[in-house]
Amino acid sequence: MIIRKALDSDLDDILSVERAAFDGEDGAEIVQKLLGDDSAQPIVSLVAFQENRTVGHIFFSRATLEPNAPLSLSILGPLAVVPDAQRQGIGGKLIQKGLDILSESGVDLVFVLGHSTYYPRFGFKPAGNLGFEPHYPIPEKNADAWMVQELRPGIIGNFRGKVICADSLDDPQYWEE
Ligand SMILES: CC(C)(COP(=O)(O)OP(=O)(O)OC[C@H]1O[C@@H](n2cnc3c(N)ncnc32)[C@H](O)[C@@H]1OP(=O)(O)O)[C@@H](O)C(=O)NCCC(=O)NCCS
């Protein structure tokens, strides 16, 4: 399996992966919006290949903290692996590679809204009780789905606030977990 940064020419394959994984347009729609969104920059977009076929994709976009803080933030999502290639560790490798790239580029905190039993395997912890509010409120019963990971030690506990996502994610329908 090969993971590399996505090229413009990967777009159709990425959209196919998103459609297959999410069984609908949500993932593909978010990717297309984020790619044209200056407020999402810098982005990290990675693709996974198996036997010359695109089987996975991960996207990270920029976020900011309110009140303003001297921190670099990123939000993970969407993450997609085609159904017949799932449970082979591809999702995990995409997450890890993405975190390595973000860490090297100086990102301090990475957030995700997602499966609360999946992302903790890769170092994410519930963010709400660590002082980080999501862009839109998450119902209490799903509060653990809003998670954070620090890539630079010493941030969590010293900063708190509301995480402001890129403009194209500023839509309550994307924050229903
Ligand atoms: C979630 C997803 C990216 C995982 O990709 P993957 O390549 O299968 O992941 P990995 O192989 O690294 O990990 C597989 C493990 O994740 C678990 N997992 C998959 N989906 C999960 C979910 N919704 N909740 C909790 N655990 C989940 C699997 O049960 C498996 O567990 P096991 O190791 O105990 O067998 C993939 O299932 C997918 O694309 N799903 C549809 C789109 C989606 O939900 N994206 C994430 C949005 S938050």
C-alpha cells in the first residue's frame, strides 16, 4: 500500500472513494467545497493506493481558536476507505501519515468529529472536557465524538476556547454526530 499527497489529477478517484465509503454525496461534497475554500488552507490531502487502485483518502483543513491564540489548528475529515479495503489498517495509516505531516509543519492541535471508539486508537481524546468547544454544539450523548490530539506537548490545559472551522464546514449539517 502506498500513501502520498493528493494531486489535482486524483480528484475523480478521491470523489469515487468518498462516494463508496459514505454511501452518498456527503464526503465528496465536503472535499469539493474544501478544495475551493481559501479559509481551509493549508490543507493536507492524502490518498492510499493498493494494486494501483485508489482505496483511501484523508483530508485535513485549517481551523482557528476563538479567542485568538498563537496556535496552529487543523480539523481531520473526511476520512474514507472503500468498503472492500476496510479493516486492513488503511484508515489508521492515513491518519498516522497525516499527523506526521501536520506535526512536521508545526500544527499544534488536531480535532476530529467522528467515531468515538475509532479515533482514540490514534491518540485522540474527547475535547469538550479539555476546554475545546466545537463550531456547533454536539448533543450531550455524543459529546465524546468531538476529539482532539496535541502534536506539541503543553498546549492542552493552557489554552481553551471555541474551534472555528473553515467557511465550507460552517454548516450545522456537518456537525451532527
Ligand atoms: C472509518 C473508516 C475510515 C476506517 O477505515 P479502515 O481502513 O477500515 O480502518 P482501520 O483498518 O485502520 O481500522 C479498522 C478498525 O476500525 C473499526 N471501525 C471501523 N468503522 C468504525 C466505526 N464506525 N466505529 C468504530 N470503529 C470502527 C473496525 O471495526 C476495525 O476494528 P478492528 O481493528 O477491531 O477490527 C472506514 O470504515 C470508512 O471509510 N467508513 C465509512 C466512512 C466513515 O465513517 N468515515 C469516518 C467518518 S468519522
